[in-house]
Amino acid sequence: MLAPAYRRELLPFLRTALPIIGAQLAFMGMGVVDTILAGRLGGQALAAVAVGSHVWGPIFIFFLGVLMAVSPIVAHRIGARADPAATGAMLRGQLLLAVVLGAGWMAILWTLGSYVIAQTGLKPETAIIARDYLRAESFGCIAFAAVFVLRYGVEGTGRTAAVLWISVLGFVVNAVFDVVFMFGWGPIPAMGAVGCGWATVAAVMVMLASWVLLYARSRPLAELRLFRWQLQGAPWAHWLDTLRLGLPIGCILIAEAGLFAAATLFMAGFGDAVVAAHQVAISFAALAFMVPLGFGFAATVRVGQAMGAGMPEDAVLRGRMAIALGFSFSLLSATMMALFPQVIAGWYTRDAAVVEVAAHLLAYAAAFQLFDCLQATANGALRGLKDTRGPMLITVTAYWLVGMPLAWTAAYRLEAGPDGLWWGLIAGLAVAAIGLVTRFQRAARSLKTTSDGARRAQ
């Protein structure tokens, strides 16, 4: 039985978390639809979109992580009942930062992105398509950055239903324009794989318009007076807060994404069937991961609001609830992977050789889930405490000083092959999970000591 305090928190926490989980699934679905439709154009288009997406992905994740800092900043302000107009002024400053970061993001894709594609070994004609796809998608960078600010601003208030519906709208628009631009419709010519990039731009523009409309029409958000464009004070004062919190978050996300990307590249040395099987296991694990990731985002909001309101004991309770829910879900998903690996693998492919290897790797993915869910929720709770630099050091150390060296050593030196790579992934996530949960527990004890001292002083 849950203690009364946890029972009281459960429903508010789930009301915050469930729409975020749905939004993450919708966002993930955009990439799935892109891949499916590119595959219908043939192998060249699929390769171009796949390579372009792998170049786009890490850069996208980094900028998303930087602007994710808006959520705990707003959550603290909401908890402290700060003046809505002052919060709106802060968000205006963040929108200006989004323009600057979006422009830098676009420049990176046009320069570094094109260079990386040229080094991949793609056939020249396929590389040109991948480059043009990436450049088309780059025209959405500033809009994406602005969407991040507006979305995380709303998440920080705890009103997350809009996050779900606008993400679903983006998914639908992306799918429709994928078909229109990639295959042509009426006067619109078929653009092939490049049309996939323009469809992403159309989707993010619609999402941006939807967020702007919501901020203008929703009464609680209208109180922020976001579109009264007078800045209160220098905008870079707000920028520094965001960058101080956000740059470590971006590094955390890049460290994790890089670990999995490197493991996939190493897996390529064991043959096509092994790579395909690895992709099946990682894909299903990533799908299941959307749930604890949503719990982590909700923890950032709920913990941040409690801290802003000066209720550290509630912040601790909310963080612990997120970690417990994440771990409970991991037990469910891990059990499913352990008991039904053949069934899961069969959802992805009918190739018997791939199914056999994937079913074997899903057993490792089950263990992987336990630690991945813990690190995601603990990280979210720590973001709510505005603690990001320590978690960055923990995760970078866990993934790149423990996980990757162990994966390479086990796979090649110990000749454990693909199993060895998964041992390294699991070890890296285990170290990260233990480190992050321990850090949150230490923070909880510190907050309790401070709270007890304050009560005695009264």
C-alpha cells in the first residue's frame, strides 16, 4: 500500500506525465513515418534519409537539451507564485535566445553536416540527396528552437495536455506533407527524399503557430503577456540562467546518444543480420523508454514547482515517486522482453536469422531497461532541483569512461562479440543509474536537514 502522501501525489503526477509520454510517442512516430515512406521510394532514398537523420539527430538532441532548461526555470517561478508578467518577460528573452541558437544550429547543418555526409562513403548521387534533405530540414531550426521554448514553458506550468495535442498535430501534418512533397500531388511536384525534409519544416511551422495561438488565447498563459515585446532588463541575464542549466543537459543527451550510435557502428563489424537484430532490440527498448522519459519530464515540473514554493519535503516525495514509477514500469517492460522476445522480434521482421539474434539480444535489453528507466527519472528529478552539472559528470563518466571501453574490450579483446557490446551498454547505464539515484538521495537528505533546521529555528 502507498503511504497517504504518495497516494495524494500519484494522480497529479500522472496528469502531468501521461500527456508528455503521449507527446514523446507522437514525436518519435514522425521519424518512423519518414523512414517508412522513404523506403517506398527505394533504397537510395531510404539511405539518404537515414544518413541525413543520423546527422540531424545528435545536433537536434543537443539544442533540445539546452532549451529543456526552460522547464525547471518556469516550474520554480510557478511554485514561487512569481508575477506572471515577469515570467512572460523571461520567456521573451528565451525566445530571442532560441532565434540565436536556431541560427547557429542551421549554420552547423549547412557546414559541418554537409562535411559529415561527404565522409560517410555514400555514393555521390545519394550523398547529394542526403545533403539536400538535411539542408531542407535546416530551414526549420529556428522554428524548432522557438517551439522548444514555448513547449517547455507550458510544461513548467504543469498544464501538459496541450503538449500532447500539439505534438499529435505535428505528427499528422508531417505525415500528410511527407506524402504530398515526397510523391507529389496536383501542382506540387514529387521531391523524393528531399520532400521529407520540407515536410518536417511544415510540421514544425504548424506546431509553432499552434503554440503562439495557445499563448494568445489560453487565459492562464495570456497572463504571461508573452507578446508584449518590451524586454524587462537585458535578455542575456535570462540567457545565462538557461545556458548554465541547459548546456549540461545537452551534454548529457549527446553523451547517451553517442554511446548508442557508437555501439551500432561497432555492431556493423559482425554482419548485416547482427546489425539488423541490434536495431530491433534498440528500437523496442527506445519505444518502451518513452514512458520513463515522460516520468522524468514530469518529475522536473513537479519537483521544480515544489522547490519554488519552498516545500522541499514535497520535492523529495515527488522525485522519489518518479523514480519508483520509472522502476515499476521497467519491471513490466523488462518482463515482456524476457518472456516474449520471439514475438517482439517478429513484429519487426520475418527474417528467421534476424529474429533469432534479436530475440537473444532482447534478453540483454530487458536488463538494460531496469537501469535506463532509473537514470531517466532520477535525471528528471535532479533537473527539478536545478542540478545539472553533477549529473552531466556522472553520465559522461558512466557512458564514456565505463560503458564504451568495457563494450569494446568485451566485444573485441574478450571476443564476446555482440553480447560484449551489450554488456558495456548495460554497465554504463547501471553506473549512471546508481550515480544519479545516489545523488538525488543525498540531495533529499540535505533538503530534509535544511527543512528540519528551519522548523527548529521557528
